Amino acid sequence: MRSMMIGAAALLGLGLTAPALAAEGGVPHLEWSFSGAFGTYDRAALQRGFQVYKEVCSACHSMKYLSYRDLRDIGFSEAEVKAIAAQYEVATIDENGDPATRKAEPSDRFHSPFPNDEAARAANGGALPPDLSLMAKARHAGPDYIVALLSGYHEPPPGFVVAEGKSYNAVFAGNNIGMPKPISDDQVTYADGTKATLAQEAHDVATFLMWAAEPKLEERKRIGVKVMGFLGLLSIFTYLSYRRVRRKVQGH
């Protein structure tokens, strides 16, 4: 009985401590609305983060695992999703079998900035900009790392040699990063009127990338809480049944 209750407490505690354990290696841990067993995504931050991705990051980085219709999950209406998708062209084949284009639809994947990896490398000095669909889960400290990286562009310390075509970044491994500083204060004008500081933009786009990498996080947590509640009740009933059986045995 005691081991069951300890196990349930440990599983609940895991949701509370995982973000803190993730923030290691000099990357500061930040507060996130989705942290903890009961955390949820901030829809306003998600929409602002999508705006940062769309206006800044999408010039180089794809998100090939997302479809436009997925944006309904972060609070965009059906009409807004259709309008967003219609801003892009999709290659297709017409009735004569000839190459053609059409406006993207909600069911289409996010538009990629380059037709293939070779074109992406050619446009970026030989470096391949990574797809951002799973970036928040691909890095050890997840969204904390993304914020630290975007905020880590500084003047190099004395004696440090910045490689040709690179920028100094205090967080990136080796400190020579091929991506120029992507965001700064007022890089975008937020649709909801939020002040677009570098810190705000970095936090918002990291939130969006976390959602992109784990869109079912809220559902998973809701199921987890229900399971923990069920196990808790089961533990209580099991214990009461045990006490009742024990009293009967002792009565004999």
C-alpha cells in the first residue's frame, strides 16, 4: 500500500521537477505556463510566437511536421487559418499533367523556404538551417535553451576569434554560430499590442516551438491527473478492504 502511494506521488512530482532538471549546463531555467503537472499553454503567447516564426524564422527554417489546420489548436479561427494558408503557394499538377501552383489550404503542410536541402545550403553558406518542428524537444534544455540561444548574441570576449561568416553566441557550442542574430527589440509589431522586446519575442517563439514539438502536452497531463486520481482512490479502497479483511481474520 505504502509503495503504491509513494509511486503515485513520484509520478505527480515528476511533472513538477522535470523542467528544473532540464535547465542545466549554464542555461537559466525560466517560468513557463506549461510547466508542472497542471500546466497549460498560454494561447496569446502561442499566437505571438507563431507571428515571430512567420515573420522572422520562416525565412530560413521549415516546420515540415505542422499543417496550417494545426493552428486552430492555438486559438486561430477557421477563417484565420484559411487566410494564413492562402498567403502561400503549393506546387501541384494541373489537369494536363503540367506543373502548376495553387493557394495553400488548411490541410497543407507549412510552407518551406527552400525547395530542397541543396538550395537551403546554397543560400546559407553551406549550412543547412534545421527544421524547427521538434527543436524544443531536440535540445537538452528545450525552451530554456532556445531563449538562451536567441538572447546569447554578444560581443566576443577579448582574444576570442569569430570564424569568417559566423557570429559569437555565448550559449552555442563552440560559440561560433552560423545564424546571424535573428531577433532584437521591436523585430515584430505584435498584433495584440504587446511590447516586442527581445526577451518577449524569444519567450513567445520558444513557447510556440514547444507546442509544435508537443501539441498533445495538455491532453497528456489531463489524462495523467485522471489516472493519478483513479490510482489514489483505488489505493484508498484497497486499504479499507485490507483493514476490513484483517479485522475479520483477527475476529476468528
